[in-house]
Amino acid sequence: MGLLDSVFGKSKVNAANKKVKAAREANDPVALEKALAGAITIYQSIGSDSSVFKDALYSWGMALLYSARLKQGAEAMSLYEEAGKKFSFCLVAKPDYLAAALDWSVALIELAALQKGAAQAASYALAKEKLTLADSIHEGVASYNFACLHAVEGDFDACKVALELARDYKNLPDEQDILNDADMQVAKTQSWFDGFIASINEPVKADAETEELSAEDAEAKKTGTVYTKNQVKTDGYKVKYDDK
């Protein structure tokens, strides 16, 4: 594929992503469903020889994940599974595609909530595998996702440890997002939960080691890099890491 075709493909993907983002922020399900359908058509049009193919695949997976959240039952389950396939292709194209590993785990956890028995157990097991992969790519990045997984599995001691890791790695969502998170509702009944929430805003005492930030850590702090359960909050780190 020629340079102009790649540039044009990137422009199309970016434009589709912006439309989806705007529709999500507008909180209009009808508009979002329309934007997602249009975006998927764009992502499908990107050839495998394009330099933006893997990112089109990732965006396609995210569009399917967002679509699944608008549906119920078997239709939602099918969309979650299709999203997972797109994320898996991303990881074939780029084995350390961090965002794909993280969001595949999200799709699996949400899929498992609609399943029962062996199918549910298999989805949770695969989600744990993808979270472990994400953590191997960038240490600590999957801590909050792990906390959610432990919570829905009823392992509250492990949930607490993972939440504390996410806090220490500065990878927590906003406090209100944690309180509203469906996966965290059962964890909120635990005696330690309120204390953990209070600890989020406590001042952190820095020691000599933590004060010596590496160049990479300093840059991440400067650009406001924060991962959440659903996606990267700011694009800076994702672009820096996943595009290399």
C-alpha cells in the first residue's frame, strides 16, 4: 500500500474515532449506535497491508465493545465475543499491544457477567490471562482490572490488594467511578472498603527512592498518563507505547 493510502486510512480511522467519542460523550444511545455502525464500516475498509491496520482493528474491537453495552442477552454476548476476536488479532499483529490486552480483559469480564457455569469460568480465566499479559507489558497497569475480577469472583482479600496496588501505581479511576462500578458493588459491603476509599486522597509520603523518578516516569507524570478499567484516559502513553 502506498504512503498516500496509509495517510488517508489513518485520517479515516481518526475521524471515525472522533465521531464515536463525541456520541459517547453526548450520552445519546441512538446517536451512539449510528456512529458505531458508521465507524465499523470505516474500520472494515482498512486493508491488512495498511500501516494503520492494527489500530483500525483495535478501534473496531472497541466499537463492538461499546455496541455490546447497548444490547442485551445473546446479542450482547455475540458482540462481546466479536470484540474479543478483534483484540486477539491486534495481539497477533503486535504481541505487546497493551490497550488490546487490557480491553480484551474488559470485554471478557463483561461477557462473563452474562454467562453461567463453565462458560463463565472460562471467560474469567481468559480475562485473568490477558490481565497478566498486560501487567507483563507494563507493570501495575492492570491492577484495577484485577480488582474488579477478584470482586466478581468473591475473592475480596485479593480485591483489596489489587485496589491498593492500583492506588499506589496511580492507575485508579476517579473515586465516583469506583463507587458506581457494577463490579465493585459487592466489594463495597466489605469492612475495609470505606477505609480504602478514604486512603485515595491521603497525602503520600515519598521516600528517597520514589523521589528519583526515571525519565520515563517523569514523562508519564507530565502527560497525565492514567489507565482505567475501560481504556487509557489520555492518549499520550498509549500512542507512545503501542505505536512503537
